[in-house]
Amino acid sequence: MHFFSEVPAPLCCSCANGQSAVIWQIEPMRNAFFGVLLLMAGGLFVTSARGDLLSSGTAGCIADTFVTSGTAFNASPTANYGGAGALVVAGSNSSNGEFQSVLRFDLEYIKTFYDAKFGIGNWFVTQLTLTLSSNAAFQGQKPNNPIFPTINAGDFAIDWMTDNNWGEGPATANPSMPYLSANPPLDGVTFDSLPLLLTPSDKVLGNYHWAAPSGMVVTPPFSQDGSGGQVSTDWTLSNQPDFVADIESGGIVSLRLYSTDNSTAYLFNSRSKQGYEPMLTVIAVPEPTAFLYAALGLLLIVISKSQLKASRAREFCRSAPKSAGFTLIELLIVIALISVLTTLAGGALAQMRARAASAECVDHLRQWGMALHLYCADNDGMLPRRGQGVQPVFLIDRPEDWFNALPPYLGMEPYSQQVSEGHPAKPGDHSLFVCPSAQQTANYPHFLCYGMNMYLSPWIRPQPNYLVELPKPSQLAFMADAPGGWASTIPSRGPYSVQARHYGRANVAFVDGHVESLNGAYIGCGTGEPTRPDIRWQTLTAGINQTPLP
């Protein structure tokens, strides 16, 4: 009588001693059991990351320039055109000579974003896309800047450059008219110096055809549609191994765009065109280990079913096995299970650590906000100075700057005193000056990983801002996560931009004292300050203020 119809019936056989023994065919059941475990473990990993599998990260261009061989309208192959409003790729047969463009991206935010999602190093890049936009994109169109050639369809290439040490230039030229001799560029890469930056290790990421759309030729500002005439195009980049490794390391990446058919004339926006600047999109997924485990589990289940059928078909007897110990494949399966569970736990722990670091950072900013109000109470409502602006901080002895004025209210020495005594805060220190997630990525003179709002109390004002003159203090940012070498910060395409280093979010303290953790893309980290209803950076006060920055 059988109580479990799915279990194979026992087989009776006679042993050498003449006694009968009942032998169960347990190996197929073992394989099925381990197969189910593997399938469940792999499925658990995939399910936990399902939402992240569709995520992508985008980095805005932090530096760009075009160079030209032409001489039309005072252009020069020895001049640099960083800070221009547009970039160009054109062949030597274009109406105004050859043009090449160079772009630089900082991938630190992308690495931080994916490390937080999947665990440090537990992800790989699947797709890379460069998005370029133009408001002068129609065949035969003549841009309003006479230095640029007439738009023409053609072929071009995008290369990854291994040498990132090229200068954008000081942007001293008029951004909209860099060709004017009254505004000559003074520094940065030029058409003549660019070849010196090229190496045999540079890689071609793709060859493309620019099919300039046909349409009526319009006059500046090319607003023949409701978006200002903007035409955006996505160019898929090759997953070249060295290039991908550069992306995954979270460092600086440079791209060079140049014509390959001598007749192309492709104009697109530079990083000065907020919302339509060059963007590098990185799509990544978790390591595929879990998928392999799930596939192995399915394979074992299929094998076990085949074995069960074979065991039922056997009509011969065999001796009972001496041992029911584990086989080699079963031990390997156990090791695989431990590995996938460790991966799951590692990712969860990484997320927990990231959230704990963010919570500690929020507490630091809350205390800086408290110090701000104590300082204002002692100084008739006047705020401290922001420190220096767009340049890395090197002036540290002014007592009015926030990093010297506020620390005594938190039981700390002014930053200048810490430096003079040889113990300034550094990455990893348990100090209110240090965000737990901050790292010093460059050799700046000083490490200040929090920055005061660059528009608050700039030194160009005769007097600092007063609390009473600041409208809507609950919406006005006071301090935020900063790169580490600047005393003040804002969301920007510049290196002084607010940093979204907490799972893709940045922590911001507001003038009224509250602190929020905000999505980095939402507030413009790396791309520039957008207009948002719940946060602003400009003070909206009368008098001399900091000029709006890109």
C-alpha cells in the first residue's frame, strides 16, 4: 500500500547473504531538492533587484570645447573656444574648415549610484548613449554665429580619449561670439595642440551618419517649433572593454567627435544650454550570477525528473549503496547557494550602510543649521559669509566665513585654527565637518565636504545677508553636500556642484533649519540649477548679488 504516490516504489533485491533489503532511489530527490533551492535563491535575487534592472544614470557634461582649422571670421587653429554656446563637428571641405569637439564627463555620481543599488562592484554596464541636441539642425541652415559652417549631413566618429588632461579654456571669450578679436581665448586645447593628446590607446566607440533633417531654412533663433527648434539625437556607444572599465571606475571620461567624410557639418549645444547639453547615459544591471544559479536549478530539476523515470523503469536489482553521503555536485550546489546568499546580504548591507551614512550626514547639517541661527541671534540677524565661490578654497583666515564663524557654536575650533594646529578634518574623521560618504577625489588645499549656498552672503556684497530680508527661508538652501575642495556650492555643471552622494540623493539644509534628502537629478546636480517649487538657491534680495552661475 502506497501513501505517497509521487515517491518511487521500493525495489526488493537479494544480497549475497540471502537477506532482502529495501533500497530507495534517493539521488533524484536530492537533485530535485537542490534544484528548487537554487531556483528560489536565484529568483529571490532577481526579484529583489527587479526595479533596479530598469534603472539608468545620466551624467551631464562638465567641460567642452570645439577647435577649428579654419580662419573664417578671425578663427584660428591656435585658438581655444571653451565657453562657446555650441559645438561643431565638420569636415575639411565644410564652408568654414574642419571642426572637432571634445567633451568631458565626471562618472563619480554614476558609480556611487550603482554601488548603492547593487553593492560595490556588483554591477556591469550594458548600454552607453551620448545625447546631443541642436537648435540649428536642418540641412542647409546657416547658424547665426558666422564662425560656424552651413549645416550639412555626413559621417562622423566618436572616440574615447585616454588622456583627460586637456584644458577647456578660461571661457574669457564672449560665449556667444568667441570669434570676435576683442574677446580672444587665452588658454586651453586648440586644433594644433589636440593631436598631442591622442594616444594609440584611444578607442573608436562608433561611426555614425548625421542625417540632417530637411525642412525650411529659418532665421535665428530657429524657433520653428514650440521647443526653440531643439532636435535631440541619441548615439549608442560601443561597449569597448577599456572604455567600460573607465566608466565603472567612476572617474573622468573624455570623448572626441570628428568628421570622417570631410563634408559633415553637425552643430549641437554645449554644456551652456541647460536642459539640452550633451548627456552621457549609463544603463547597468546586477552581476548575472543569480541568473546562472536559477538556470542551474532548473537544469537539476529536469535531470531529477529524468532520473525518477529511469529508476521506475529499472527491473533489475542492485546492491544497496554503502553510504548516502553528499556527492561532489551537491557540495558545489551548497557552495553556490552560500555565494548567492552572501551576495544578497552584501547588497543589503551596502544599502544599510549608505542609509546610515546619509542619516548621519543629515544630523550634521541639522547641527550646522542650528549654529547658523545661534550666530544670527548674536549678530543682529546677520548671516556669516559663504567663503570663496567658484574657485577651490584657499583663503581660510577670515573670521566671518562660515567655517570659522559657526564651529564655536558647536563646540569646535574654527577651521583656520584646526589647520594652524595641524589637525584639520579629513575624510573618515568623526567630525561635523565631514560627511561619512565623502571622499577626497582631488588634491585640493583644503577638505570641506559641506558647502554654504554660493548665493548667500557673497563677499561682493558690502554687508552679508540678513535673515529678515530672505523671502521664504523654508525654500532657500543654506548648506549642502559639496565636492570637498570648495567652501560654497550650488547645483551646477561646474566642479563645485552639489554632490548627490547618498544613493543618488543630496542632503540639503535650509535657512529655516530643516534638512531634506533630495534627488540629485531633481535639484540639478552636475547639470545646473532648475526651477523647483520647493527649493531655490538664489536669494531674491535687493542690492549686489552673486551673478547667476551655470
